Amino acid sequence: MFEQHFSFEQTRRYYQNDLEDKKHILVALHGYGQLAQFFYRKFTFLSETWGLVIPEGPHRFYLEGSAGRVGASWMTKEWREQDIADNNAYLKQLIEKVSIVYPQATLHLLGFSQGGATAARFYQQFPELVTQLILWASVFPPDIEKNDFSKEKKLDFVLGKQDPYFDLENHTNAIKEYTELGFDIHTFDGPHDLDSQMLLTLLTKH
């Protein structure tokens, strides 16, 4: 048996609001099992003043069994290197397109949970395309060489104090790791979710 590869043009989905005349645009990557159209709703409180671009992960699946609600993910452990390369190429083309069409805006990149690893990998390759990176409740990708991770832009890491995916030890280790990487650390009294007030505070500072 021989593994074979071939390439073809793909179409991927994303959601946005009206980007005209927006001075800042937030590109937000959802977590595992979420869909972009529902993840978008978490940012609607920003839509009057901020541009919103919410890409969707390429792998969709039924969340329970073989029917019902559908979620998406950015990658799995299977053929991960190719998925990482494809995700980076997809996000690069999308973000460059937004930058060209709306040159008046600064672009900010947020990755939540699994989307945080995808955002970190993208930023590590193309730090010049965004002015701020926010990683939210995400594990830093072990495949990134930390000494090569750019600290030139604004870096923020956010974690809820009641996040069930981060026990006390993991919570402590994550904060230590992100601090060493040059991130500003922010915590809030909440679970594995976005906090609108915390997000607004991080974005309005820049």
C-alpha cells in the first residue's frame, strides 16, 4: 500500500460584519467542535465599532453519533503537518485579502482553545500580518520553537480561573510558560469560555 497525495482548489467558509470604515478588525478562531456562525455571536457586542472576521475550521463532524448538531475543528493528530500547512495558507490568504481591501484597519488575531494553537502557529510564521495576538484558554503548541517566537507585537494570554480543562497544576504551568514567552497574563472568574468584559479591556487598550 502506497500513500499518495494530490492538491486541488478548496473553498472555505468564514463570517464577517460590515468592515467599511472600521479602524480595527478582529480575526477570531473558534475552538474544537464549534461552528464559526455561532462563535461569531460571542463578538456581536463589538460589531458597532470593530470589524469581525470569523473563519471556520475545515473539518466538520457530527458532535454526537451520525446526526444532529455539527461542529468543526482545525486539525487532529492524523496528518497534522499537512493540516497545519493548509491552515496557515488559508489564514494567510484570507488575512491578506482583508488587509488589501481594508487598508485603514489594524488586524488583531484571537485564538480560543484549539483555535489558539492554530493562531499561534500562524503568528509564528506571519507575525507581520497582525498587530496583536490573543491566545485564550489554549495550550501553546509544542511543535513551535519557543526561541523563534516573535515578541515584537502585543501578546496576551487569557485563562478562566474555573476552566475545567486547566486544573491547578496545568493552570500554573500555562501561566509560567506564557509569561516566559513574553505574553501579558490575564485571568478572570469564569469557565472555558470567552468573557466579554475581559476581551473589551484587551482590545480597547490598543
